[in-house]
Amino acid sequence: MIDIEKVFTGDPRSVARAITKVESGSSEAPALMKAVFPKTGNALIIGITGSPGAGKSSLVDKLALHYKEAGHKVGIVCVDPSSPFSGGAILGDRIRMATLGIDKNVFIRSMATRGNLGGISRATVDAVAILDAAGFDIVIVETVGVGQDEVEIVKTADVSVVVLVPGMGDDIQAIKAGIMEIGDVFVINKADRDGVLRTQKELESLLSLAHRPDMWNPPIVPTTATENKGIEDLAEAIESYNVFQKAGDASLDRKRAIAKWRLLELLQERLLANLLTQPGTSEKLEAMASEIAAKTKDPYSAVEEILTTK
């Protein structure tokens, strides 16, 4: 059993064990999260997303260092692709951030997506809440890749940062595909390359077409993370949106939307788990799968049959 008071004091071993409990779906996880919930709501949660190769990990590394040097306790959750062999996180980010990770005011955790298309593992929300309750005042979530499903990051972050690199038209296409709406701050990393101005102009023209309900105009920040350039500007842009959000009703609306999504997600998980543990359900699923494969039954009828069977 985890000593919850040790989690609240930020004890690294207890925090790590608590995150493992929620990630593994332990029977202790619901009670743990019930105790954690009242202690949350103090951290600034920053979501970092962008295409592979955009330099997200280097950016997170330097941003975390900036916050640490400013006297903050920083928690980092890196959502890695699952290992095809073990199902666990590949831990590439932990290797790259090894130096930062030995600092007592920085906690780094890699989590596997476990096939979750949203780029965030189902346990990431709980891991962020645990770090929040443990006294980390900045929590950075770095997600896998970029794409339309990456909008999941909005559901956990107070400020969403989208990272692009110059000279990659695919990034702008990805934004058109639906990620444009989630960016509160846009970063053009590797700004020492050619094509920064062109990428910035394309981004500005796309942003001019997007009408956000909160009327926020997302800033575009050029950075070169490997040389530690533009990191302070990025931190200022993040803080400016955080202040803007708290000044209006947007913060409450966002929290309400996150709460509703989380409620629905937990409800879906619980209902599905309850259904699958009913006697005979496993055998019925196997039989129906065979019928669907043989084209003697369609999936929609099968689902209706499962749901209406008492």
C-alpha cells in the first residue's frame, strides 16, 4: 500500500509507485486517485506536441531547466510509443534527459501509449494529477508525434504548445487537418535553419482564418532549443496565455470540458469492464467474431445483441 502522505510531500519513490499503480490499472488506483483529487489544481500544466523530429524533447529539456532555475519544481511526463515487445515505454526521452533527471526538483516519467490513438496514454491524466498533488508547480506533458488525434492533449493541459520546424510543409498540412484549434502557443524550433520566415507567414495566414471562441491570438515563438535560444520568450508566451485564460471565463469552460471528458472516459471504461466480466461474455464474443468473419452476422447486430442480452 502506498503512503499517500509521502506522495503529497513529493517523495520521488512514492510518486513513482503511485504513477505505476494507475498505469498498471491496479485495484488500488481508484482509492489513490480519490485521495489525490482534492490536492490538485495548483500546477501549471503545459502540453507540448508536434511532429516527430521537431525537437520536442530538446525543447522540453531546456524549458524544464529554465523553470527549475527560476525556483520551480518541475514534473515531466513523456508519452512514448509502446515497445512492440514488452508493451512498456521505449524511454528514449529519459535517456536524452538523463542529466536533468538527477535533480531533486525535477521528476521525469515516461509512459507508454499502449496503442492509444490520442497520443496520450489513458493513465497520463492521472499521472499529471499525482504530480500536481505532490507539489510540482509546473508539469510538462510531451506527446508522441502529431496528428488529428493529438487534440487529446487539450484535455490535460492548461496551455498547449505546438512545435513545428521550418521547411516541412507536412507540418502545416497536419495543422490544417485539425491541430490548429488546439495550439495556444506555436513554436518554430530549429530556427537556425532556412525557411523560418516562410513557415511563420504560412502559420500567420492559417491563424488569421481560425476564429477562437476566447479571441486569443496565439503567439509564434522561434526557438533553437539545442542552443538554448528563445526559451525565455517561450516561457513568457506560455505565461501570457495562462494569465489571459484566468482573466476570463475560458479557464472555467476549459476545466468543465476536461471534467466532462474525464467523466465520460471513466464511465466508458467501467461499463466496458463490467460487461466483459459478465459470465459467458468472453465465449459469446469469440462466437460472434467468428460469425462476423464468416459474414453470417454484421458487427452492428452483434453489438445490439450483446447489449440487449440480460
